[in-house]
Amino acid sequence: MARHPFRALEETCATLHLWTQVVGKYRLARTPWMNHSWHATLYVSPRGLTTSPIPAGGRSVQFDFDLIDHRLVGSSSDGAWNAFALEPMTVAEFYGRFLGMTDALGVPARIHGKPNEVIDPIPFQRDTKHASYDADAVTRFWRVLIQVDRVLKDFRTGFLGKVSPVHLFWGSFDLAVTRFSGRPAPMHPGGIPGLPDAVTREAYSHEVSSAGFWPGGGPVDYPAFYSYAYPAPAGFSSQRVIPEAAVFHDKAGEFILPYAAVSNAVDPDQTLLGFLETTYEAAATLGNWDRASLECRRGIAGVPRPI
């Protein structure tokens, strides 16, 4: 995994986060609801981040954050295409340009005009506070996401039960993968700032072990990998996991592994996989998951899973 000076990204990250919310909300507005809000997410792509195809009547439309050439590209299945440069601009200006793009493509949609899961949210059309865009830092951040996406997808292959795609939630701005026990979970109490309780409760309707990466925020103000369980079984927070740099963060309510501990490791992939595996095992064992039926060896390219 590449090293990355996240400090250079801090202000840019806040702006990019809000830009992804604008585009993510468009996907949310046009896509039928899927379990656990999987219909609303973005995905890491070979050039940045993508919505994947979005239904638009008899057509489909897709939006791509090209984080190499730094532009937002919109394309539709009838051959229409539009783009504008990603450069320092306010969220309000980005919002206006994006709506203009959807009009030009002939696929306008009304979206909820206020950010979610951020402190003191400012409506997009009035946000002139966030306007930073360091192109070099963004590209390096995306290269980190490419590597994290690859390892999370490898980890995902070791589970036979219900498991999410590896996807980026634009609300919390984290790249995540989630495993499910197959059993319903107790009703979530809700109360997550900037997130409707109905969305939270549907997201956590079933028992989960979830892990991922985000560039920092809330009680963890540095880039880190995380892993949590809902509901957290008794004794979960006191379990010993690897590597030693991983700790349970009481305020966040999850295990945290600083990004630096992975990027500086002799074998970053195995360090991260060790964290993912041991935190999942803690959740699944203490939660009495049917591990024998749910787990398998991780996939090998070109080799069918033995039965």
C-alpha cells in the first residue's frame, strides 16, 4: 500500500466528501431501495469513483469522478456525454454544475439538498465554505483506496453467507464491506446525527460484522481502518486482535487500526488481513455465528471453490 500524506488532503477531503454526497444523492433519488442502502453507494474504479449505471427511464446514466484527469464525467446509454473539471470551487458551484450536467444529459432529478452525517451541515446551494481541491493529494488518496478496495475484496471471498459489495458510503465517507450472520438484530436505537432513524434501522436490521477504511472524522481524527459488530456481543471490546497497533476505541465503539500502522508494515496486505480476520472472528465467535456454514477459504484466481 502506498504511503500518503493525509494532512495535505484534510481540507480537500471535506470538499470532496460533500461533492460525492451531491452525486450519491442523485443515485439515491433514482434507484429503487435495496437492503441496507446498498443502492446508494459509490465504487472505486480504475480512474477514481463511480456511481455505476443508474436507471433513467428507458436509459441508464453513470457519473464518474475521474481522479487522474480530475473531471466529473456523466454518460448515458444513448451516447450522451458531458463533463466538467474538478478544481478548486465551492460546493455551491459544484452543485450548480452537476445539476446543469444532468439537465444537459436529459436526466434531471430532484435530490435532497442538504448533506448527511456531517457536523453543522450547510445546504449545498449555500455552501461557499468548502472549496479546496488539491489535485495531487486527491490522486494519491484514490491510489490508497485502490489498494484498500483490493484487500477488502480478497477478504470478502472468505465468506459464504450474505456479504455486501465493497463500496463507499458517501454519508460517512468510508470504504466498507459487511458480513451478516443471517439472523435479525435488535431494533437499532437510531440517533445518528444527520441520518434518519428509518435508514439506520433498516441498515442494521440484521446482525453484522463490518469493516472498512476512512480518512478520519468524528472521534478518530486520523486515517484508520475500523471494525465493529452490531449488536456488539458481550466481551467484544476486550478481545485481543492483531496487529498490536489495533485498539478498541470506546467513543467510536469499534476497533481502530491507524493507517500508518499498515502503510509502514513489512507486509501491508497481511497486516490488514490479520486485522480484518481477527476482529471478524471476535464478533462471530462471541456472537455464536454458525461459522462452519458461513466461512470458506479465501478465493484463488482461476480455481473453483472445492465442495
